[in-house]
Amino acid sequence: RQIADKASPSELKGTASTFKSTSGWDDGRYYCLSNAAPSGSIIKVLNAANQKFVYAKVLDVIPDLKQNEGVSIVLSKAGSEQLSVSTEKFDVEISY
């Protein structure tokens, strides 16, 4: 008898911001920084305002900087554009 040992998915509601960079994250891919999901995992990021979503790869934890206070996830520019984000910070639902 086989029993699948699958971890139950986690969900989190929070605030996201966009990673701004002159290099590195402008390759059109969906990356993010997160303190909740482990590095290397793929998470679903849903824009609560318009129900658009992307799947983004977690690269690392969110740096402990003033601009990141209260932020649950930092999303790459390409990911934010796909979610039709027009503000610096926005509400998201995260699933992983």
C-alpha cells in the first residue's frame, strides 16, 4: 500500500512590492523574494485587485531593509507587469 506524503499547500494574504533593478531581474522571468516560502520553490502570486496571477520562483529571503517593512513578497518587474500593477505596493494572495 502506498501513501503519498504530500505537504498541504500554504496560503498567505499580504502586501507585495516590485524589485527595481538596472540589471539581473529584467530578463522577463517571474522571480520573487519571500520569507514564507523556501528558496527554489514555485509560488502562485495572485493580484487581489484584478484576480490576475503568475507563478514565480523564490530566489531568496527578503532583505531586512526599510523599504521592505510590511512586505510579504518582492516580485520581479516582469511578474508585476503581468499582474497589471500600477502602484508601488499592492495586495496579493500567495499559494505554495
